[in-house]
Amino acid sequence: MASSSPSNSPPLAATLPQQYALPREADAKRTTTTDATSEGGTLPMPQQYGNDPPVYEHLQHIFDADTRGPVTEHTRVTTIYEYNDRRLDNRLLRNLSGLSWPIIRAQWHIRIGGRWIAFPPTLNGRHGYEIFVRFNRLLFAPAFIVEIPLYDSDARLLGRLRLEFPFNTRDSKRLTDFTCTLATAKTGPSSIQFEVSGASLEGFTTVASFERHLTSDQLAIIDIAKFHGTAGKPVTMMFALQTQELSILDHDALFEIISRLPGGRGQLLPSIGRDEWIGFLPDDVNAVAGGTLLTTLHRLPTFGLENVCGFTFTSIEHFDFEQRTAERIANEEGNSAVHVWSQARHLGALYDLDGHAILAIKFGEPVTSDRAGRARRQFKLPDDLEIDCKLQGLEETEITACHERDLMGIQHHTKHNAYFKITSEWTQELEKSLQAPDDPSPTYMTFSCLIPHQNRFWISSVHATCDALARTSRWHSLMLGQSFDDVEMVDVMAGIKGVPIEQKTNAKKWLISSKPWNPEQSRAIESMHAAPAGMSLVTGPKGVGKSTLLVAIATYFVMLNGRALISATENNHAQELASTLFDVLATVRKPDGTPVKAYTKQSLARYTRLSETTAAQAAFKKVGHQDGRVGGLDDYKFAMLNEKFRQSSAWKYSLCNAVHQEADKGELHHMAQLHDSKGRPYGEPVEIWHEFRRLRRDDEHGDIDWTDRDAKMEFRHVYNACEGYLIAHADILIITNPNARCKEIERYWYELIDDYGVEIKALAVLINQAGSAREIEAWNVITARLPRRPDLVMMFGDIQQLGPVNTSADQKPLCNPLVGRLSISLLARLIMLDFPSVNLTEQRFMHSELVHFPSQMFYGGVLTTAAGSDRSLDEVEPGLKTVLQQVLSRAIVDKAERAQFVTQNVPDSRLRLCYINAGEGPVQTNERKSAVVLGHLEIFFAHILPALQVHFQDRTHQEILIIVAYGYARTRYIECMHGLREGQGYAETFYPRIMSIDGSKGHTASMVFFDGSMQYRNRLGFLNDAGRANVAMTRATQIFWIIGGSLKLQYRGSASNTHSAFPRLKEVLQATGKVIDFAPPEMPTTVRRLTSGGHHASSNGAMEPIPDLQLAVRAMGVAPESISTQDISRSDPFEHLSDEHEPESNDAALFFAAVQRLRVPREILAHTIPAPSEPAYSEEFQVAAEDDREESEGNYTSGPTDEERFFRIAGRLRGSRDVPSATSRPNILPEVHENVVEIDVRNTGSDEEAAKFLALASRLRKYKV
């Protein structure tokens, strides 16, 4: 080593051994990990690839993710090694692939003023910090790590700093002259020395948040660390390692690592001296794997080992590598899974469902591999999957079809695994093969061809985004997250040139006065004057005014002769933003006095369900990008073929609607060449608006043959030109994040913008729901090809709720070594790095009763409710409180509590937030291990929904939302809801929405039910995730009810799970009397009835509709049109029903409710509906009995009994004039089997008789009708 002179050498140098001390038998030692397991029995000893078995031998356990067989030239995705072979040196492999263990306490010797000074000065004193050293990613980007934890006076961790010194060149930094003296175990300290010109930093951006707690010693070490990390010139580093504190196993592990580094006795790691993040493999591995192992994807991580994803990146190459690789593998996983599904031996049946051609598929067995047995059997298809296929027997018919996730019209009769709506042209051959949905013996065909469409558009966007980021130095500090010290603070408004001062002043006045902004919102507005790199972050939960602030800032930029691009994570978010924006724009004009032009650019057809479309729209339902475009002419035609669809908000704010309206006005004129699908101009210039009107007129007259490719292409290109004209002149565009690089925007907002003579002075990029967007999605918007570079980028979101949707497989075997990167949003990463942000806390969305717990649990108790936002239930929804009170009172187990709900005015607070305790019930799971508790469904459909459905009627869909945790529970709820709808025959608006937690982001309702299939507090699975629980608890504006089990510990001694949100909420509600114990149903009879082939099944399995409200009105002799909604009472439909006459089924409940709620003259009721044996209605609605009755020993003696009158009327309805007795009913009604009577009351010719019959049937509760 260096000379022992005190001025040149560290003081401990003379006492440290000058060579490696070899631990006994260290070269032969093999370590194992405690979690090492071997799946599927004994693994064969892997072949030793190359000349470095410890590094390469695990490659034998990397295989094709699709076939579970060896990697071949056809492999799409490979698995990663999961350290599950005990015969391999798993500990060494872990130490080489990530942060090494052990972590060694050390002193850092730094030369200051010609002398070596040790930090910390002593190892036994308390200096407020410590020094530790370790290694990182030695197989990918090898580096030496120095960690500095900082503590407060109570020894609690304040923060952790990290310097990473690379062995290879990284941004002009590189560690050289590395030497190590490693003492034998327990004999004394060791040392490491090297020369370096800088380091990658981590943890320094957060120091300001706890700087006030730091001592002078701590501030000194922070300054020293930052100096050496950014020195820029060679500096000698020396560390004294306290290796004597290590165990023998840890000491051996350290030796194994050191021996593979420069100067070590072992074989040098193959990663030393190479570019970082570049895959490399020995030649014999490539030969064995056909040259494709680990090289099938763009820059696949070396060796297929999992990587930990953090909040900082060491270099631009590191950022580029992780983002590209994580996204590419996730995309390939999806494409690969669908490809495997398409190769299985499926059976298909064709149906005609209300004029729609449906392809129903029963999944077959998947293909097998030569060595690995069967591939995965449980297929989960993407919601928007599109396929091309041919069926055997129909080989001449090419079928294109789109996946329909919740199509239940056929499943009620014959179970299938998936349904597709056919969007290709019907042929005679196809039409002849269509079967009725209730066909008991459908014909199945095998597939001769099945090709799924694959998503390539997004991956091309990822590559374009990474390329753009590498070129744009403005964003590099934010990308890396190492330090924000050098980020320029930008006054965005001052930087906008070419806009008069007076115009800037007037625009700012409008912005400030446009809304009564609270102080936090005002701070967000002012952040535009001091935005690091022109970036501003605004956070807060739903209802704090983020969207209102966003659209106001977008409008503000238009007033500066600028433009705004607004981006959302999902389609429904885009539509909500459009609605908010258009409300603002209704009273706003640009400086020249013209209206602000704003449009949404999104696919209208992609997420539209079959029930919302007509059969004629099928041919224009396109779910993918067409030549890189979103929607286009197909979307326009899709909307024009459905008048009801054109009433939706999706159409109202769309670019398609704008083209249609401008064509109607006839005010726009533009001469231009048309462009083909590749963007190439062709032909002579045409007047595009005139041509569009001509083609539209021809189409309306049926003169365009849509099977003629040339005619269709001409129409498409003309439409694209008109749409492009509007885009070029648009002041504000609203898009979804993945579509920021769609061809329409790139071509008309970037490439051809000069052709339209548009001058743009400023540009704002505003990203909503940024906390739910993957990082690269946000960068995709920021770096898109726009008319100018963004002057301001603002991101709005809530990082306390669910983060981005991670589509990469999370079950073994894992394929994506960077799966964690897909769960981190740019907004969350920057905030975790203490990037400046404004947090909005005053909410106007939820009632304060619902806000309190989420505020305490997820937001640190800072949320407040704006004054005047709270209103009583009676003010918000008259009559609903009574309904809720009665619903609860009828199912409460405790009699005293039940009496309280019946007789007293229960406070709103007890009704707004309830936990319905259904006790412990059986949990059912499907083949994917997804769960459902049918007892919870029974409670909802039998005890809760009937009354709410009667109260809300056609507002039920809007006002009630059911959120479930598991896919299987969602399926069962939808099946029950469909069975109920099939029986009742009402429109979709009469039924609640049903969503998963993840799918409910951005959706709200007045009343929300949550069913997490929860039974025990220690078995909550992913419901322990705070972000997921937060979403579930914050979707309701007025009422939130949870249906769950006791949440006790399943077994004595189980982990108590005290930090999970749902058990804690139940404890809070228990203490305030808001846990309602329901009697658990013994068997789910209602659920079985609703899913057994219809709402009501007769003895022969036929479907029977029940009377709707209009039938009830007609039965009473009142013209339906004479009764308006003002005539309908909001009183509880069950308020006056005794226990003996409580309706047992939904149809009876609705019928009785209709009778009570419709204000029908009493004299009409007296002639139509007989009185029950005991008072069942209020005095106001009490009707005269058809026959006077007296009770004698439990029998009626003066007049026929209800049962006799039931069969008498039944006989008349069936055309018999005889008066049957109860004993003669088999002769009169031979269709009575197991107490089921089949009579179609709609075809009797007597509404009055039908009403009497139904009333008696419901009251008797003995016979099913």
C-alpha cells in the first residue's frame, strides 16, 4: 500500500494486513438461502455454462414462460431465476445481483488539510450518524456503496444518504486503483482504498425536510459526502471496515465478493470493464439456447435475476434500461399470454343476441411442451381483446370479433368462458349458423384459425419517449432524482414572449377571479412563478378542486395566445375533465373574442359495452389503433348509427362531434391534399369540408358501399383531413396518456402546424390523475411531439390512493425482473424525493362523516370539509333515510337494537357509515383462487336492494355503486344483477353499477356498498394495501356501507394485523354503534334463484317476467301517462308491512312498493286489490276486503280463504269458468308442480284479475308464480 507517512496514509494502514487472508475451505463453500425451495420435485444438477459456474449455472433454470419448456428461437418471454435450487450458491448470486449482504460498519478516512481525518471520529460515541459500506448490482452496473444513516437525539432514523462509486465508466465517473486488505474473521479491521472522480447520489434531496434537527457534525458529514460525490476530479478514498464484527458466514460471503473484484484472487466478474446495463453471456450459453436466451427482448437484464426498483437512477442509461425493459416485458407478457390462449383447443358457438352476432367460447386444453408438461390453464383475457378467426365448417367466413367481458344474456342458459361480439360483415353462411341464446343443445365448432391482435403502438411510444428524454437535458435531474440543486427555477409567466403585458395582466385577473380559490389553490396558481424546470405538482384526494384548477389554468394559457394539452389516465377521467372544462368555457372568450376550441381525442367505441350499442354499429367497433390513429372515421360512423349514444358526454365533447357540427354549419373552408395511411400526400388539393359533406350525404342515402375498399379509404382520408384541420386550430386537446403520440396529434399539432398559419405563444401540459399513471406514461405526454416545448408541466393526483395499474404477472414463475418499476408513478417518485409540491386538503366531495377515518388513516388527519358542504340525508335525498332505517331494522339480530331502529329517529351518522356484520360464512373460490362469500350477496339482494331499487327507480344506476375486491365476486354480483334484470325487464338505469376496487378509481356514487369477501382480519390479502383500501373508502359522497365478516383472528395466535385499514375502521365503528349484526343466511336462496336461469323459473325452466311499475298502474285502472314523478311518494315501501307479510322476493317487493308509492285514488284500489288477512298497509292505503271474513279456530268461515280465491282467480285467468276448491286444484291447474304455478298475466285480457292474482300470490308465500 502507500507509504506509512502520517501525511499520506490513513493512521490504521500500518496495522492492516497487506494481503487477503483466506477463510478455511472458502473456495469450496456453497451457501444457501433460508427461502430456497425447489418446485416440482428434485431439480437436475445444472450444466456448468462457461468457465464461471457460480455466475452462470442458474441459467439452466430459466425457461420459456409460455410453454414451461426450454428457451428456443420461438421464445417470447423467459422466466427469471427465483433462487430455488439449494445446490447453487444462491447467497453469492443474490450478493452479485443486488445490494450485497453483509453491510459492514466502517470509518471513512478523508484527507483534509494534508492530514487524514476519520468520520465518525470514534466507533463507540454517538455522533448522530454512522458509516456503512457494501456493494451493489455487481452483475449489471458494479459499484461500491457508502451509506450514511442520520439519527435524531432519540436515535430515531431521520434519513439515509448513499454514495455509489461505479467500477465502470458512468457519466465520466469511475472507480480506479481498487485495493482491499481483508483480515481474517475476528482478528481486526480491514480496509478498502480507491481513487474516484465522483459518485451517484441518493437521499440528498430529502435532507431539507429534516435539516432543522441536524447537529453540526451531521451537517459536516452531509457536506463532505456531497462534495466527494460531485468532486469532478480524482480523489483518494479510504475506508476502515470493522470486519471483526461479522459472523463467520458473513465474513465468508464478503470474501467471496471481494475475490471477484479487481485485485482479488478469484475470477474477475464478467461485468467489470464493460458498459453498464448491457447483457452479456458466454458463447456456449448462446449455443445451447439457440442464440436467443435472454436476448429475445430489447436489452433484457443480464442473467434473468430480479432487480429492486428505487426512486433514484444512477445514470440516464440506468433510467433508459429500466423503463424500456419493464414496459417491453410487460407488453410481451400480455401478448404472449393471449398467444398461448389462441393455441388452445377451444370450442365456439354462434348466437343471435338481440340482433348482435355473438361468438361464445368454451376454453380448451392448452398446448403442451416437450419437457414441461401442460402450460397454464387459467386464461384471463384483456377486456379490449380483438381477434380474427375461422370456424371449421365456416372456412369461407373470416370473423373479426371484440371481447365482451360481462355478457350474461347467454351465460344464463349455457356456461361459457368468454364472449366476443362479431364486428365483421355477416355472411349468409354466418347468419344461418346463429342460434338462439336459450338453445338447450347449442352446436359447437372448432377453430381452424384464431389470431389475436397484439398491442405494438404503446411499445413504440415507450421507445420514442426514452429517446426524447435522453436528448432533453431539461428533464435529466428529475429523471435521475439524485439532486435538485442545479434545477433552474423558472417563472413560467415571465418567460412567455410576444404577449403584451396588458394581456398577461388581464388573463391573470381572470384566473384569480374565476373561482373562489382557497389559500392552497392560490399557492398552486402562484407556483407557476417559481417552478423547478417548469414543473409544478399538485396533490390531494378527490373533491379538493384539482380538476377545476386544472381546467382554469388550461383556459388561462389560451388567454395568453397559447394552448393546453390535458391528459388523463383513463377514458372516464378524460370525459369528466371535458365536462368540467366545457362548463368553464361557456362564459369565456379568447382575446380576439372568438370561442375557445376544445376537443377530446379518444376512442368512443373501445369501452362501449354491447348493451349500449346497436347491431348496426358492430362493423365500426375498432378497439386498437388504426395506422397509429385513435378512432377516426370508424368512431364517427359508430356514433352516427346510434342516436342514444349521441346523447352521451363521450360524444358531446368528442372531436367526431366537432367534425359533424362544423360540417353542418358549413362555415369552414380549406383546400389541401389528402394524405394516405402513412401520411404521404397524394392527388390534387380538394376542398375538404365540401368533400366531407358530399360523402356524408352519399352515405346517408346508402350510396357508399362499405365493402368497397377504395370508397372507404376516400371517405377515411377526407374525414382525417377535416379532423386534422380542427386539431391544428384547437386551443385545448384532452387525451389519455398512452395516446399522446397518436398520429393525429403528431401530424397536425406538430408536423403540419405551419401549413395552417397558426402562431402559438405558450403551451401548458397538464396531467390529471398522475398518481395512477406509470412513470413512462407521464413522460410520454411531456415529451410528445407538440407545437412547441411545454412552458409549464403540471401534474395533479393523489399518491395515497392506488398507484398505476401493473399489468406484469405477479405470480410465480415471474418473468419481469423489473416488475416494481411499473407500480411507481412519476408524481409519487418526485414527491418521495421531496420535489416541491402543493397539497390541497379542503374537500367538497364527501360528507364529513365519511371523510374523518380516511383523513386519519391515509392523510395524516389534515383533510377538512368546506363550509356549507354537509347537508342532512333528508335534504340530499328526501325519503331515503326512512328506507335505510327500515332496511337495517328488518335484519338486525338484537331485538332491542331493532326496536330502536323501528321506533326512534336514528341519527344520520348511524346510517351514513355502517359495517354490516354477516358473521363467518363459507368462502367460495374459482380456479384462479378468486373469492366470493355468497352470504354477502344474499344479504344485499334479499334485504337491501329491493327497497333501494324502489326508492331510486331509474336513478339506481347513477346513485348506487357496488365495489368488490375479487373478480369472482364481481362475476357473481353481475350474474345476480342480470338475473334480476332478466326477470324484471327494466332498463339498465334501474340497477346499480358493479366494479372492482381497482376499476372504481375515478367513479363515485351517492351510496356505495363494499364487499371485500372479508372474513378474518389476518386473511385480508391485498386489502391490506393502504392505497386500495383508500380507494374503496372514498367513492361515496353520502353513504358508505360495508358487508363483511366478523374480522376476528382466524386462529388463536395469528398475526393481529393491527395496521390494516378495514379492521381498524370496524373497531372505530364498533365503538360508535355503527356495526350492525345481520343474521347470516343459512343458504343463499335469493342468489340461487337469480342465477338459476332467470329471475323466476317455472317448472319447465321457462323465463317469466314480473310486473313492472307500469303494469301495476294499468292493473289499478289508471292510465300510466297520468302519473308523473311528482305523484310518487318517497316513503319506505315496507314501512307498514308486518313480519308475517314481509315480501320474500324482489318481484313481490316491487309490486307492493308500486301499490304504495303510486298515488292512486282509494276507490280504484278498493275494486282491484283485496286486503290481506292482517293489516299490511297504512291507513291511507287500506283497501276494503272482497269478502267479509271471520276467524274461527284459525280458519275462515264466512267466505273463501285466500288460497281458495287464489285458485279461483287462477282458473279464470286460464279460461276455466268453474269455481275450483283447494282440493280440486290438480284438475283445474295441472301445471302446479312443486308449488309452482305458471300463468302469463300479461296475456290474460284482464289487468284487474292479474293484479288480484299477483297480490294474493305474494301474500300467500306458498306458491311461486
